Amino acid sequence: MQRVLFFLVLGVLIGGLAASVFVDARPMELAADAGPPEERIAATPLSADAIAPPERIAQSRASISGEAQAEGLISAALRRHAEAGLRKGWKAVREDEIPAEDLAEGMAKFEKLVLKSPFYIGQALAERRTKAEAALARAKTGGVFSLLEGLEAGGVGPLPELVRDPELFEPLFQRGVGEHFRSGLEKRVGPDDKIEDGETLTWPAGVFRISGHLQTKGKSPRDVTIAGAGMNSTMLVLSNPIYGTPRNFTIRDCTIHTSGSYLLDFRHQAAAIRFERTRFLGFDSVLLGTHSLALSVIDCRIEGGYGGGTQNGRLWDVRTDALVARFQSCSLSLIHLDVGYLRSGATVLFEGCSLDEILDDPEANAAAHPGVMFENCTITRHEGDWQTIPKLDLNTLFPDWKNRME
């Protein structure tokens, strides 16, 4: 929350000061589009006496900002910081020194912004909290897709209380229909229009190439699962990404090789996905491509180094605020987490995870994303450039896998 408040204050000050440079006689408004949703402050006109410019004559700064309230609340250290910033900003445009009257005017406007900003910050936080509570209430009555729809509108997330509490988060993936089983070997090629609600496609130990699963024509089967005989026993090699529109999709107890492509390509619809005890490898681009996503990942391994490309893959491509994800007791290695590309309203928790030789800097990138949290995790970064990324041999996991593949 301290980081949220910091960026809210920063957005208000920058927006207000920038407007003040170009606006003299018009009423000043705080910029409504100065940043991501949690940084936006309601544009409320100030009173005429509050915004009247000071007389442009050379005099001491103290006489310009002589309000007792400002003198009592704004410290000398903050004023020195503001003056230094004003001088630096002036120098960025001109070579001379800022005149005393312009410096005094700038300080007066700065002080007014500082004094009035808390109200607008509090108002923006209250509005966001109200939207967040409404989104969570919709999730309880309308389910996970109602939640994602609310988040997609923006100005709602992040929702750390949701992903931190399994009793709130796990019901988002609760099955709505009973489970029945069918062998995945029955149909492995072509669009699978026979998948029904609640169906679990089972795979024995071995290595299997599959194509077309879940590429349903206009159908949206619910509670569909792909299940193997164990992470180290069953490997499914995808010929192409999974493009279907399942509602509440699960993969468990297997290794998935994506053959250099996406695992999921749901970039035009919302998805609720659950992974359990599964290893993912072989992706050179993006593992998860979705429009909006609720994701639960438990006891899984996401491992780079097994692809055929020159650079390893990225975890996801989610281009809306509608992302709520929880990684629990997972291992991730030799991949880009791409935290810096997430939208400001996204919420992601890594709980008890091991992140080894990560190819970007997730902790630094998370500093600007209050909704991204690493709790009880170990994180190491890969030392070196892309040329030093090791190429791993899949035969160490599944000996002679190519000749064994059915």
C-alpha cells in the first residue's frame, strides 16, 4: 500500500506541475489520464482563490507561500527538494538560471498541490476499493468470468487479498459439473468436437504426440481436464497450441512439450486455468497467451532451456488488467517472467516458489507493480547474456523420447 500511495502522490505532483507551466489564468485540474488506473486522480476544479497566480515580482519565497498551513506542514527538506527540481526542470529547457519570480511562482504552486493532494488521493483510493469490493461480490454470485469482466474494465485491481487467501481464490476454479473419464488415445488428431462438459482425457505413461485437442468449433465445454500418469511418466508433445474455448480448464500429472509454440492461445477470450503437478517445457515464445486470465498453479515446474530457439520463452502475454494468478510451491527456471509488461491492475502471487536463473529482473520490475508479490520465495538471476543460456537435453528426463513417441 505504501508503494501505491507513493505513485499516486507522484502522479498528482507531476500532472499538476506540468499543467501549471502552460496554464496561468485558467482553473487548474489534476490530470485524469496521468497514468495507470490506480494513479489516476479525479479531476476536480479548485477554488478561484486557491489557484490565483502570485504576483510576478521578485521577492522571497517565504512571502509568496506565506500561508501558515504550508509553513507548518511542508518541511524545509521538502522545499529544498522542490526548489532543486524546479531548477533542474528549468535547465532542461533553458541555459540560464530560473528567475526569482518564476521560482517563487513554482514553489507556491508546488505547495498548494502538496496540501490539496491528500483529499484527491483518498478519494481515488476509496473509489478503487469500492470497485474491488463490487468485483469480489460479483465473483461470489456470478463466478470467475464475472470477476474477470469487472477487472477488464480497469480501475479495480490489484486484489492481493484475493490471491493470498486460498479460501477465496480456490472456489474460482470449483467444478460445476461431475467428472467423467475418457482415454486421450481415442482421438488425437483434428478438432475434437466430442468433448463434453466435465470430461477428463486420461493418458498412460509414455510419450505421445497430440494435435487438435480442444479445438472445438464454437463450443465452450466446461470443466475439461487433461490428466497423465505423473510428471515424470507421461509427456504430451503438442503439434500446435490449444486454441479452444473451455470454461475452467485443468492440466495435471504430466509433462507438456509445446514444440516451440504457445501452450494456450486464448487471446480473444477469458480463461480460468488450473495446473497441478505438471512440467511445462519446449516453448520458445510465450507459454500462456490469454485475453484475461484466472490462473492457479500448484506444485508445477516451468522450465526453459529445452526449446530449439536462440532465446528462451516468456511466461505469459496478458494485455488487460484482468489477471489474477497464484503460483504455489512451484519451480520456474531459465525463463522471462515479464512482470514489467503486466498491466497495473494485475494481481500475481508467487508463494513458496523457487525461481532459478531467471532471465529478467522480476524483483526490480515488481517494484512498479504493487499487485506482483513474492512471498517465501528464492530468486536467482541468470548471469550472462542469451548466448550463455544452457541448452538442456530432454533425453535426461525422458530417455530416447523421440523414438518412443506414439
